[in-house]
Amino acid sequence: MHSTLKSYFHEITGAGEEKLAALAQYFVEKHVKKNEWLLREGEVCKCNYFVAAGCLRLYSVNPAGIENTRYIAFEKKFATSFTSLITGQPSMEYIQSLEDTTVLAIARQDFFDLVEREPAVNKVYRHILESAYITTQKRIYDLQGADSLHRLKWLLAQQPRVFERLPGKIIASYLGITPYTLSRLKADLKK
Amino acid sequence: MHSTLKSYFHEITGAGEEKLAALAQYFVEKHVKKNEWLLREGEVCKCNYFVAAGCLRLYSVNPAGIENTRYIAFEKKFATSFTSLITGQPSMEYIQSLEDTTVLAIARQDFFDLVEREPAVNKVYRHILESAYITTQKRIYDLQGADSLHRLKWLLAQQPRVFERLPGKIIASYLGITPYTLSRLKADLKK
DNA sequence: CAAAAAGATTGCTCTACCGCAATGTTTTAC
DNA sequence: GTAAAACATTGCGGTAGAGCAATCTTTTTG
């Protein structure tokens, strides 16, 4: 198992070297170039992906053809379409790399078997779901209640890496605005 | 334990009568009148609430004084500010009854102890978090990508109960629009 | 390194939704 | 059962952000 994943598991579960080694066999290292897809809309999600290096995003395309980005995962985060992974239904979202990326993939069935059988994996899954809950609670109130300038300032404060590493087009699709509006807001901020 | 909660646990975990009885002791029945609060902004959330009868909502008030409703829970749903319950930090949201409501409350510490100790409760918690994940994924794409008429039609299709039981003011605050706009959209739908 | 492609900026116009105000309707409370 | 309060509707005007087009800048690719 990649050392990044080991330290992630260790931090959350306190699991020892032996247990970590036993879990290692379930993960397969995979390399994806920038702008490639790990999952497309309509496909059933087959794996849970841990980002060892690089960056993934989850997004969907609405009927008008507009991309909406729901989640951006940098190093040391799991990223997958859990909705498809849990239900076994085709995904309504894409998983795309935004940089050359190394992921550690675990198959759907292996993952859920381990959630049942291995307390450490159960705990990691709980941690993922709890973190997702906390993040999305804030995100819903943000999308519902704040204007685009507030959302931009909040993202700048919370996730400055996003602005250093990703193009405005992606940031705009995360904030739920057009690249035009993002450009205008950035100009306003400089004044 | 209230029979509604028993059947909920049984459906998700398959637990037998004996186990259900053992878990029962941790839940306390509580009655709240319409428009009362179980939790206010700034308070630390102390319980997880199962709605046995009636209806709760989770909402926050933004700096402009506008209420935004994030979640509406009818019968047979757990509802709490998990963000506060998990982190132990003060809640940024309110829990309010929208009808005369009966809840079964379990204390924070009891709940998390049982999550660790009792596989049935672990499974129920996982189910709650997974359901929340699936619901909020759709909700984020909805708020980000769809206009208010689409959101209204979607809610009408998915949750018709909402329109039968709740005032337009609450529905508007759930959809992220003003009551004025909701009223106009309803008039448009009739044409 | 040069050509091409992709991304960023900005003026202009347009639209969806907001927000007040005035009026009508339903619900609540004594 | 009736008064008061809360809720709903609709006209009117205002605003945030969308979307097109033209231009400029950065990145990619051979």
C-alpha cells in the first residue's frame, strides 16, 4: 500500500503496520493523465479511489449542457460517486482528473466487504461519510443563501490551493457561476 | 421503544425483538408543539431525534436574515444537526417542529457508544449517513444547475407531502426562492 | 520555438428572480 | 364565532448574474 494511504488509515484508525499490510492487497495503483475520466455518466461506479497524488473532480452536466462541479479532491482524500457505489445504479456524475493523478483503487465489493468485516475500514468509511456530511451541509447553505462574491471569498479562505492549481473554468463550475462572472468578481476584489 | 422506531430498526438491520428491546431503553419520548425548537443556532446539539409523528426542519439564518431550509423530516426519519453532534461544536442551524411532533431522542454519547458497540446501531448510522449523502448529492446539483421552476417540479414529484402539509413560506425557503417567486411559479404551472 | 488551442477579460444587452406595496385569503386564538 | 394575525397573490420596478462577441493572454503540442 502506498505510504500516503497507510498514513491516512493510521491517522483515522490507529491501525498497526500488520493490519495496514493486510489491507494493502485490496488496493491497486492506477495512473491517469490530466483530463481523463475514471467514470462517466451512465456507467456504474466500480471502485472507490484514494488520491495519492494529483487531483480529481466530481461533476455532472445539466440538460442545458452546463457542467456543475460538486467536489474537488486533492491528495489524501477518497473520491468516488458514492451514490452509484452504494445503490449500484448508473452514475449521474463524472469523475475526472484535473492533473496527472495517481489513485489507489479498491473494488466496490471488496470495499463493502471490508466495511462489514474490518473495524478499521468501517471506521474509515464512517469518517468519509461524516466528513462529506459536514462539507455538504455548509455547501448547501452556501449555495442557497450566499451571493457569488461571498462564495468566492469563502472558497479563497478555505481552499486557496484550488486557485493555485485549477483553471477559472473549473472554479466557476464549482461556485455555480459562469467564467465571465468569476472574472468580473476577481476584478472587483482587486479594487 | 415506540413501534415506529422498532420497525425502522428491524427493516434496516433485521434485529430481533430482544435486541430491539435492549436498545429501547436509550430512547426518550418527547413531545413538541408546532413551531417550537429542539435546537437553536449557537447551541451544541445533544441528541439524535427520530420523528415518530409530525415533522421537523433543519434551517439556518444567513447574515441578511433570510431563513434557508436544508432538510425536512417527516415520520420514520432521523433528524439532527449531525455536524454539531459529530464535532461537538455549536450548531449553525436550528431544529424546529413544523407540526405537533413526537420525537424519540437518544443522547449524543449513548448514540456514539452504541455505534461502536452495537452492530445494529452501526448499521443504522451508516444507513442514515449514506441516505444523507445520496440526498445531498442530488440537492447540490439541483441548487447549482437547475432554475427554480425545475426545482419546484422536482419537489412536487418527489415529495408531494410537503405541499399538502407545509406552508409556502417553508417550501420557498427549501427551494432557495422567495415566497413571492413560489407564488408566481405556482400560477405559471396552472396555465 | 512557433502555431494553434484553450483560457481570461470586458463592454453590452437580456432575463430570472428579488423586494416592496397593496389586496385578498386562510388560520389561529380567545 | 369573530377579531387578529399569518399567509398568499400580483403589479411594478430594481438587481445580480447570464450570455454573446471581440480582444488579449497563457498553455499546449508538434
